[in-house]
Amino acid sequence: MNKRGFIFDLDGVIVDTARYHYLAWKRLADSLGISFGETENEQLKGVSRVRSLEKILDWGNVELSKDRFNELLDIKNKDYLAYIERMDQDEILPDVLRVLSFLKQNEQPIALGSASKNARTILKEVDLLDVFDVVIDGTNVSKAKPDPEVFLKAAEGLGQVPENCIVFEDSVAGIRAANAGSMLSIGIGDASVLNEASYVFKDFTEIPTEFFSKLISER
């Protein structure tokens, strides 16, 4: 059987942990007396933890020592991890299990390519860690998307050339990374935002099984 390398981003594709980041940042901002809601949270998407805290402090016109700043970073991450540890299979996004099961049944190599350093923890909590043949996360890479490093390492781990790999992503940076790595990019989300992808679907419920059969059979 023809084999392709299927590479999945984690957050927004397999599970949605964005709301846990929001809750952790909100709790921290509230403790500092800084107003924080959905509008502010939108400005933190795709932004590093350090830069996110800098922005929150700027909004509240708050200045902190370097030690206190680092202490707050640690508090936020511990709060976020506490939310993650309560995750279960109900957190898996619609039809992800159908897709992964189909690929497994057809003996297709599957990888995770995520910037999250908590990726393995999350996969373990939702009982998906053993499904992936390769997991490349924030502990394995030094360059952030749109650099293709995470996907190139995933392809290498699967023993596939980049041109034979298919990436599922929900962010513009991720789509650009897949394209830069000469991979087929499939956007999961808003077509008007992810318009640089080869294909875009709102979520996996919109992707028929026949679509995956076609991807596997193509050379």
C-alpha cells in the first residue's frame, strides 16, 4: 500500500487548549487588578509566554522586578498545567478519532508536530499518545513556525520525504511552515484566514473518508 506521512498540529486540530491559556492568564491578571477579557486574550494568540505577560503588565501599567516577573510566569504555567491534568477524551475535537482510526487501519504513518512543550502530557491525558508514531514538540525544536523545522523533523521521524507529507494546521504560521517545507497543507478552521492552505475545512466533520483515501492513493 502507498504510504504518506500525516502530520497533525495539536492545539485547535486534535484538542482545543486555548481556553485553558485564557483562564490561566485571566486568573493572573485578576490577581494584579488588571482587566482581562476575550478582547485582550485575542492579542495573546500565537505570542510567547514572556511577551504575553509583558503585554498584560503594559495594559495595567504595572512594573515588576525580574524575579517577580519570572515568578508570575511560573504561576501561570502551573495553573495551565493544572487545567490540562483534568483533560480526558471528551476534549478531543469532533471526528479526530475517526480520522486517526482510518489512517491507522490503512497503515499510514502519523506524527504530531506542535510547538507546545506540554504536547506529550496532553496526548497522554486524552489517551492518544500511543496513536502517534512520532511526536515532535517544543522540546525538540529551536525555531518557531512559520519555520518548517517542526514538520521537517516529523517527516524525518516518519521516514518520509517532505513532499510526501500532509500537514493539518489551524494557524496561518503553521500553514506557512508546511508550505515552506514543501508539504501539502490542510487548514482546519476559517477559509478566509487560512487561504494559503492547499485545502481548508471548518473541522474534521467536513472531511469525508474518501478524501483521505484519495490522499493515500496519490503519488
